[in-house]
Amino acid sequence: DENGYVDIDWDTLGFGLTSTDYMYKMKCFKDEEFTEGKLIPYGNIELSPAACVLNYGQGLFEGMKAIRREDGKVVLFRPDENALRMRIGAERMCMPSPSVDPFIDAVKQTALANKRWIPPPGKGSLYIRPLLLGTGAILGVAPAPEYTFLIYASPVRNYFKEESAALNLYVEDQFDRASRGGAGGVKSITNYAPAMKPLAKAKNNGYSDVLYLDSATGKYIEEVSACNIFMVKDKIISTPPTKGTILPGVTRKSMIEIAREQGFKVEERQIAVEELLEADEAFCTGTAVVVVPVGSITYQAKRPESPLGYAELIGYSSSEGSDTNYEPDLEENEGGTREVN
Ligand code: COI
């Protein structure tokens, strides 16, 4: 339109994909550097059936947002953090990766090329999704001979249908997300498909999302499907230490830094589920999720009468603007008491 926006209804945006005009693409061979990336029209890509990413999951993604401020300026939130995290992940997955400056430059180009899709101030953001993929063909289990760095973008608003209402989390005690020495601490594409089954189960039972426990003991909380978790007890803010099995979120890091700057005590330490159930407050952080309050935690199919049991106690109503205010179907729930040492 005359203000430079595409003609879409900004008020009904959720976290669905809205395809935009351009994507960024850069390729390189194994043991070489990424150079000469460029913007191309958004669209499908062609891959060999033997592409390493399709067969063996050699791939990483990132997530970041471009926001249009009231004064019209477009800003990116800490893109250097995403660039560095992709480099760390690439090392774990045996992939070459773009250096920080070319990464940020590519993200900027993608955001600006799709500027008319960046929502008006206060109506959401442009979610930018960098991908690093082993696209070369290979049959044996080994790193791909060729790599593709791609960035696409989509305007988004709220990740959860609960919008600003509190989340009802289900503590998953059958399925684990990550284990010691695995890839849980990097943004490997392989971390996400195995989380779909427990997430679907939790959603079918009326929960908003799943909270995973550490795979070694099943005692300590780790993270939610697409976000990190924090708790507050007696004004002290705590969150589990990332230590290889938890994704080091950029919003998590920012939350810790801002809370400390504001004078809060913030601890990164192991948190037993029981301790979370006794918390005064809990909340989740993530790029897609931003910051959302937790209204209830259900552990071993029991929604405890703990201070966190219902959202009213932290000033939110779990039924506000959402349909999450109903009792989960416990019969469907296969959970039980987990034996721990
Ligand atoms: C993000 O917050 O950017 C994420 O990567 C979460 C994603 C799985 C939606």
C-alpha cells in the first residue's frame, strides 16, 4: 500500500508461515568458505535424493526477529548471537558455516528485501530463519561434500494460541529431548522431529506444551519444546544451566543479563521438578515465544495444588483469551511414576 506494506490482515497473524518475496542463498564445498551469497525469489529448492540433510539430518537452523519500531526504523535483535551459535552448532555437526559478518549481512539483506512484510509497530515481527544444510549427495554416513546456507523470512505474531495467557505445561517423563554428549545444546534440525510425538500427546490432552527432564536421572527440568524455562522463588530467579543438553537461547541469555542489571539474583543451576512445583512463578523464554508466563505444571499426571497450580496466583488467568482452561483427559495419559535412582 502507500505506506509500503503488503496487503494482509496484521491482526490475525499467528506463528504460521506466510511466504515472502526473497530468500538468501549461499553455497560452499566441504573444507571451503561460504562466499558470493545472493538474494533470490522465495521458492522451492532442488535437492539430490541422496542429500546428506535428507538422509542423515545434517542440518542446523536459527531463528531471529526483525522489528519495526515506532519511529519506522527496522532493528534486529542480537543477530551476532545467532551467528555465533550457528558456528558452534556447525562445528558439532561437521559443517562449514558463514563467519559472523557475512551471516549478519545476509540476515540484513533478507530483512530489507522483505521489508513490506515486516509488521507495523506492535503487530508482530518478521521471523528470520537461517538454515545450514548438508545438501551434497553422499551414501555412507559422513559429512556432505557440499553445503547450502539459506535464509527465509515470515511475518509472525504469537507463537502460542494462548497469546498472553499462561501456559499449562506437561512434564514429560517417558520421552527425553536430549542426552549427555548428544546435540541438544545446538540448534540441530534433529532435535525437533522426536519432540513432535510427546508434544502432540500433550496437546491432545489439553496442555500447551511439554517440559522435558534430564535424561540421565529424570529428576531435573531442562526445557520446553521451543523455549527455555525460568522459575522465581522468594524473588530469586533460577534456570537450568545449558551444559550441552539445553539450547542456549538468546532470549534466555538476555533475560539473565537484564534481570541481573535490574538487581535480581539469577542462578543457573539444576532444578528438580519438585522444586519447580513449589515456585512462586515460572515463565518461558524464546525467540519465537518471547516471554510467556506459566500457569500450571502437571507432573506424573497430577496437577498439584501447589502455589503454581493455577495461574491466578501469578496474576494471569489460564482461560484468558484461550481454550486451555479444561481438565486434561487423564485416561489418555500413559504416564506413571518414574523410577529414579
Ligand atoms: C525460535 O524461537 O526461534 C525457535 O527456534 C523455536 C522454533 C522451534 C519455533
